Amino acid sequence: MTDLAANNSSLDYYRRWATTPITERPRISVVIPAYNEEWRILPTIGAIATHISSLDVPWELIVADDGSTDSTAELVEELDLVNLKLLTTPTNGGKGSAVRRGVLAAQGELVLFADADQSTPIEQIESLIARIDEGDDVVVASRAAEGADVANKSLSRKVFSAGLSMIVRGIFRIPVADTQCGFKLFTAEAADLLFRRQLIDEFSFDLEVLYLAGKLDLKTSEVPVTWIDAPGSKVDAAKVAVEFLRDLAIIRWNDARGRYDGVNHPAVAITGPRVVPQR
Amino acid sequence: MDINTIHPTDTEVELVLHGRFDAHETEAFRAEVDTEMASGHHHLRVNLAAVEFVDSSALAELVRGMKRCRELGGDLILVQPSDPVRVILELTKLMSAFEIV
């Protein structure tokens, strides 16, 4: 607890976070990958900023724009929130590359990546943090774990998810039922180990990260969450399924060739500017 | 999201929303607003105290309702928006567009 009294509202905590630069290491870094999210990004930032600020810990928000061609980056930049970092890149590199840039720029003890559509409400971060506090290295929000509550998910996405889960668990031996939920929490050490190694820039980066977590003997668990399908999803189930199967083979091939034995990306330290163009 | 419509007096209408107000809920909200307006109620209060999240579709729907009410000499007033909703209204620069009580 800091100098704000216990009776203060989450609005008070938010206002302090929005205007006062943190001076210590963040307890939490939240990374939002964003590609053409001008319609969704501001409400998502508002919800996340209000809730995480209410936890009364130092934290930072990183929006990793992925070469958006709409006004996503401009909208975020104009917010003028002192503990928000906007990472930009001139070209669209894929969700995996955006998450990697964000995670490697994060300075928090814990690193959460959360999709820009707020499909997994931010309030559920506490249940993931509890698992980290119990000793886990990676905690995955799961729509497939017992107790999960999934709303408005289309039939095609249900079939797609079930198929992926069967392949991943049965063939790939990854003990996680839902590899693709865009809400995952890592310790800083685990995030560094995983994201400096992972190579896939597209949709299947989650799968690669979890594969590497198993390879590196990181303790990984799933937490059932409430998940609400956000209209306007950019996921094309059929296209992604093909890419997913291709990437499964690529991951195995990369591993067989020893491409995961060392780091593939340098650590990134960002302490000063809030807007950091990256190439 | 649940919508509970109450009539404190013959002329007052308050829509009390509960839950997540997103694109899945805008149709039900619009239907409720339209029903009340068709009944001659042009002064609507929308209670957002128990709403934890509004997306851009919901914000657009609130703006639509507000404009329709004002065109007919009334207004759509936001009542006690929750902290996250208030922050979202600030970030989207919509705080000044609405009367908020």
C-alpha cells in the first residue's frame, strides 16, 4: 500500500498513475499488441489502466503497434499517459513480432500480454498472479480449462479451437488445452528466456512460446477465465488453421536444427522516451 | 448485460445497466431506448454504476441515443458511471459530450 489511503477509489489510483512517472521497477508490465485497432484500443486501455492502477503497485503499459495503417498509434500517443510506452514500427510484422517487441521492452517483474479486444477482461489478472506467487513461471488464461466461461464464441472458432487443442495435446505434447488465448502472464525471467528465443512472427507464436516453456522446463499452468468474443475479430479460422499446421512443423524443424538452443534476439532496454520507433 | 428499466415518476425513465456493454448488447439497448422514446419519454437516464466495460460500439450507441433525445427536446444523461467507464469516457474525449450526474 502506498501513500494513497485505502479508501481511495480506483479512479484516484488511475489519475496518479496517469500523471506521475513511476520511479521504481514496475511490478507489472502489460503489453498490448495492436494492428489497426483504432476502434477498440482506447476502451481497452481505459479498462486496463483503471484496474491495474487499483492494484496499487508500480506498473507500466506498453502498446506495441504493428505498423497500423489507421490512427491507432496517433490515438495512443495523444493520450499523454506518463507510464505508457508506445512502440511503433513502419511495417506490419505479425502479432508474434509485436508481442515480442513489447515483451522485450518490458521492465516489470511480471509481464502480461493482453489482446487489444479485451475479450479476456483484465479483472482476471489476479488469478494468474496468484499462480505466479505459488511458483509458476508461465500462466495461461484458458477457455478450455474446467470452470472457464466462454460467451458468444462462433461455431467455427469452437471447432477450430477444439482441433488445435487435440493436435497440440495429442501430437505436440504441450500440456495446455488453450494455447491461443491472448492473455498470458510470465515472470520477467521466463519472458526473457522465451521471447529472446522464439522466432515465429505470426499467429502461432503462442504455440512456440509454450513449446519452448516445456523445453526449458518452465513451470506452466492454465487458469480458467471468462472470455467474451469481441466482434470484429481478425482471426480467419480456415487460414489460420493452415498456418498453424505449417508452423507446427517449423517449430519442430527449428528445434531439430538447434535454433532454440540460444537466444535469437537481443534484450531491449527502454527507459527514456515514450515513443520508440523500432525497425 | 442486463437492462432494468424503471420509472421513478410518470415522466422519468432510468435504464439501469449491469455487466459488460459491448457490441453484443447494443441491439437490446437500442430497442429499449426506442421503446421509451416511442412512448414519449425523451429524458432518459442511463445508470452505468454497475457497468465494468463499454466498447466503442456501446459508446456510439450512447451518443446516438443522446442525439435523438436532444433532437426531440430531451436528453440522455449518464448516471454514476463506474470508474473504468468514466476513464474510458475521458480517454475517448466524450466526458464533455454528455451530462453526467
